[in-house]
Amino acid sequence: MAKLCEGRVAIVTGAGRGIGREHALMLAEHGAKVVVNDIGGAPDGTGADLTPAQQVVADIDAMGGQAVANGDDVSDWEGAQRMVNQAVETFGDLHVVVNNAGILRDRMLVNMTEEEWDAVIKVHLKGTFAPARWAAAYWREQTKAGHEVDARIINTTSVSGIYGNAGQTNYGAAKIGIAGFTVISALELARYGITCNAISPGALTRMTEPLRTEPITDEQREGRSPRWIAPICTWLASPESKNVTGRVFQVGGDQIAIAESFHKGPRAANPDDPTEMGPVVAGLMAEANLNSDMSGEYAEGPGRPGPTI
């Protein structure tokens, strides 16, 4: 089997369990040296335990790969810098950062606390920004020193953000923020040989299983296994993906798609009298595609139907 990431060095955050674990294992299988980051907390972000990260390192060692555990908090400024430094100091370079760490503090908006909002925004949004920022700074310096850079930032968004899901204003806001961060970072970093893409995964993990209201069959568990998310991450981490940037890939089970961003829809002359606005908006609404549902398909109802995704 050809190894897509031979000789590359990758950081995977939140890699102790679930999707991040599968990312780390497949990257190692394809020749990457991996910094396995995981604070080892509960799904709500409380607690800390390096054991899950250490176990993934042991699994990679057992397959003949190279990996090292890291327990830094991805949303901590100095911690993110230490993580990048550890990759360079341990393996001599850095080529890939996979921002995957996350937590859940679901609550309806009218009941959400400030702490529940702040915690989720911090881990997801700042926890994407901080590792990406330190890695980008390292790669920029490499470029300035005359070295060829072929680097990757791979972020993790969610259908809760790009399509919307009730009960997750904090999580969804962070995830749509990550999608925007991805697009803008791709524009800024191309000059340094860095691509930036995002993955919106659909999988059963310890974070998502409790959200299910019906029993999960073995067939469903296999069809929504986190291992289905790892192939696109591994490919995006490889040199083969150098011409793909600023994209959001929606992946789950045996399907992969590109989630298309906002586009300007129907348009009309803008009246300067607010009493004339009602008919204008009604006309626009009649022509506009409806927002999608959580599957990424256009919801049923009045309005012009759009293409299926």
C-alpha cells in the first residue's frame, strides 16, 4: 500500500478517542509521525487524563510508527505553542495540524449560562485558532528562510454550525466560526505554501451517541464509525492535496460531499422607505432557496427548491 504521508509530521488535537484517534492512527499508518494531543477530559471538558493519548501512542508504536503524547490545552496560548514546539523538537519539522479537539455543553439559548457559552467557544474556536496560529508562524519563518513549505491545516466544523441545530447555539456558533476561519486562513496562508480545509464529520462517538433517542444497531454503528472520517483527513494531510484549499468536506459513512458556502441569492432594488420593504422582502423570499436541514438538503416548504447535495 502506498503511504500518502511518508516523512510528514502531524499534530492531531483531541486524538485520544473517537474521530481524532482514527485520524492519528491512519496518519501513522500512512507514514506520518504524530503528536497525539488530548487533555483527556470528559465530553463536557471537565477533568484531565493523559492515558487516552498515551494509549494511542502505544497503538502507533505497535504498528511500527512513531508518535508522542501531548496533554496541553489547545485553547491555552502557551500550550498551543508548546505543542508545535514539541513536534519540531521531537521529529525535526511540522507539516500538518489537525484541529479536532472539542467539547459539548448543550442547552437551549434561554437556559444557557455564560460559563457554558464561554467554555465551548474557547475550546472549539480559540482551540482552532491557537495551534493554527503558532504552526502558521513556524511555516512562515521556514518560507522566509528559503525552505520549501508544503503544509496543511485541517479544521473540524459541524453540521450544527454550517446548517444549524436547536439546542447548540454555543457549539454551532463555534463551528460556523471555524468554517469562516478556514476560508479566510486559506486566503491568507496560500502565499506560504499552506492549505487550510475543514471537515464536517458525521460519526457515532462518546460525544454524539448520547444525543441519539433510539437504540443503535450494529449496522448503524458500523455505518457511522469514526474510521470513515479518517481517509479524507489523511488525504488532505498529504502532498496530493496541495491544490485544494478553503473547502469544507462533509463526511459520514460511505458518503463524502463538499458543503458549499453562502452565495448571494435573489436581489432587488433597496427602498429607502421602510413601509415599502415588506413586498420587496416577500418577493425575495419567494425566489430564494430555503435553508438546508441538518442533512444538508433543502428543507420542505414554500420557496424555490434548490439542488440536492
